[in-house]
Amino acid sequence: MSHFAKVVDGIVTQVIVAEPEFFQTFVDSSPGEWIQTSYNTHGGVHANGGTPLRKNYAGIGYSYDRTKDAFIPPKPFASWVLNDDTCLWGAPTPMPTDDKFYEWDEATTSWKELTEA
């Protein structure tokens, strides 16, 4: 089975599982278009070694960039930047790699160490 995303004005509003042949007889008079997406594609890589499709598996609220032919998740923070290769958002500074736990603090645009209460 394949997955298809309904895209209305560049935003994914629905994702269904169907065979491609389904669309030969399916009548959808609502605005938008159905675009195939791959459940196994994330960050431009296919999890099973296959051919990646449209950078990321589509989810409701994702945008579809026709120029990049990519599904892009919602931007989590105003300061985050889009990686053009993966079409995923990333912090403007890398998270520390010192085995501690961190969360993004948008007010300071930096990583804040999580401590026990």
C-alpha cells in the first residue's frame, strides 16, 4: 500500500493509505491535490535503503514545497532554520554533546540544561 497526502494551498490536511489505482476512480471534488508520500522517508533518507520520496513522510500541518518537491514539518521555533538537504528544521546552534539533557529556550535562542527538581 502507498500513502498519499491531501495538499490544500500548500498545507497537508489529510494523509491516507491507498493503492495508486484508487485515484483512477476516486472522485474528490474538494480543493487541493493528492501527492504520494513515503512512510519510510525521513530527512531525505529511506529507512529501508530504497529510494527516498519527497524528503519526509507527510503529516497533517506539514507544508509541501513544490520547488523542492518536499514535505516540510511545521517550524518548531521562530529562530530555527531549514536544512535544504533534509528539509528538516534545526536550531541555529548545535545542541551540546556532553551527555546532559537540554531543551531549546527560544527566549535566549540557546540550549538550556535540564536539571533535576
